[in-house]
Amino acid sequence: MKNRNERLMEIRRLIASSNISSQDDLMKLLLKKGYELTQATLSRDLKYMRVAKMPNDDEGYVYILPDKEQSIDEPEMQASSFGVLVSIDFAQGMAILKTLPGHAGSIAYNIDHLNAYEVGGTIAGDDTILLIPRDGVSKSDLINMLKVRLPGLIREQVH
Amino acid sequence: MKNRNERLMEIRRLIASSNISSQDDLMKLLLKKGYELTQATLSRDLKYMRVAKMPNDDEGYVYILPDKEQSIDEPEMQASSFGVLVSIDFAQGMAILKTLPGHAGSIAYNIDHLNAYEVGGTIAGDDTILLIPRDGVSKSDLINMLKVRLPGLIREQVH
DNA sequence: ATTGTCTTTGCAAATTTATACATTTTCTTG
DNA sequence: CAAGAAAATGTATAAATTTGCAAAGACAAT
């Protein structure tokens, strides 16, 4: 779906920033943000992202993200990074990103620090980044994520 | 009750040592060990011990202990604070090793020179190593090899 | 032993979560 | 573009979990 990825990111943000204790709660929060879906889909989303439900300090239960850091604010992309990502190709289930000469390192740094679910890890050379997506992450998942989380990075002709 | 504490310990042991996916499952295991109780009590026990339920790698869900040493992170393990190898993650059948900044090269060099059967080859960036295992080598094969051949690099995994 | 208090438990009902199946949407490939 | 394949979603339902309430220990102080 067009906005599944966006939705997954929103779910992450919500879980990171508030104490959510049921999928119905989460559903209502998402509805306020404009995402319309059923509890069944949420169950699948949470499973996809390996979100766990855990008893809480006080009363009740909360969902917790399987990631190390739950930072809500994301680092801004540097101005100089604008439009320097030249192409995205896929091979062997991995993404090969081409940048303007010398920019691979900084772009990879930015991508790494998104803590994006989709990204297993990156290795950067001078103008090439090898990005290993997590299992189950599709080409378009990855591209959508990059578009959403690092707007302006990708040159227009890339898709 | 007289043996509630014993029971809690037994539950801990069971959860640590097997993949339990429902309270009914756990109930049956406990029955075999001589503990007779209802699922409702189990729900309370798990809440008391803050045991979380999390989607699993393959299919299904598992209970996990909130033990500080037991990470609920995706990375298979974390290095000790003194170690250089920070995490090992798997995606696309390959291992992605994260190191402290600047150490990827030397760690990759060391791994290469083990001449370990398990390792097809490595590519190192600044703080990331992509390790391609040989066909048929499992995740745990690789981790065990690294533990044995490069002790100290990887923290002992506590269960 | 009796009383009162606190903890633990079972039962049953309510709530929450997962999933089989059908349908729709998206993607790929000719 | 069309056809087939794959992915995503909703519906309805099953499965799993939580909880209110009452009853049954456990324990302390009379």
C-alpha cells in the first residue's frame, strides 16, 4: 500500500512517545493522525516490527520497541546533502546507492542514524553505499522510507 | 502459597530455556513439573515478573525475560563495554557486524586471518563489516565460531 | 482458638490479540 | 496494457490474556 511504510513509522513514533496498552488504543491514535485501519492490521504491523508487550511499572501493560534507541526527534539532514544521492539500484537483495563523489560517508552516516527499521546496516566507500535491508523489506519499502525520512536527498530522476 | 516462589523460579527457567508461546503451553510444562495452577494465575505471575511477549524470528510469539542482560534487541548479541565488536545482526543471510568507529578494518582483518571455514569473506567500512558466510553455515554456527576463536571480542551471552 | 488483615488463587466474564479466508491493491513481466 | 503473482487489508472468528469478585490459605496479635 502507498502509505504502509509511513504508517509503520508513525506507529513507531507513537509507541516511543506514549504508553500504549492495547491495539485499540493505538488504532484510535492513528485515526487521529489520519490513518484508518483495523485492529487486525495493527496486530500484523506490530508483529512485523517485533513490537513486544510488557507489563509496566505501575499498572497495566505497554508496547515496547525492539530497537536500542527510541529517539523521537530525528537528526536533520545537512543542507549540503540535498540532492546528492544520484541513484539507487538493487542487486542480490541489497541496495547500492550512488552519490556525488566524496559524499557516500556522510549520507551513510545520516541513513544509519535514522535508526530505520528497514535498514540492517550500511557500508560506504567514496561515492557508493552498500545498504543491506532487513529481511522482508522490499525495494519500495526502502525507497519510500528514504523519501519520507530524508526528503530532498534523492534526486528527482531517481525512483 | 507455600511454593509460589519456587514456581516463579521454575517459570523463569522454562522461559529461558524453551520457546513458549502461550500461557496454556507454560501451564502444561509446569504440570509436568508438578505445579498445578490455572492460566489466570500464570497471567499474574508473568505480570509480576514483567515477562514480555514478543513476536519471534520465524512464526509465532515467545515470552522473554526482562533480565537486563537479556537484550530484546534484534542484534544477536552486544559486546561488553570494553569490547570493540558492538553488535552482530543478520539480514539477507549475511552478518552485519558493527564495531566502534574506525575498528572495522582491523576486526575484519582478524576474522579473515582465522581462515575459518564458516567465513566466505568480509568487506569492511569504517564501523561496519559485512560478513558473507559460506553456504550451509547457520547464524549460530558463525556466532559460536567467533566466540571460540576470538574470545573477549564478544560478550558471553547470558540466558 | 478466634478475629482481623493480607496474600494467593480459581472461576467466569470481559478484553485483547491472532489468524483463516476472501477480497482488493500493488507489483512484475511479458 | 493485460495477466498472473505477490502483498496488504478487512471481516469474522478463534485463541489468548486480563481482571472483578469471592473464597481459601497464611499469619499476626490477641
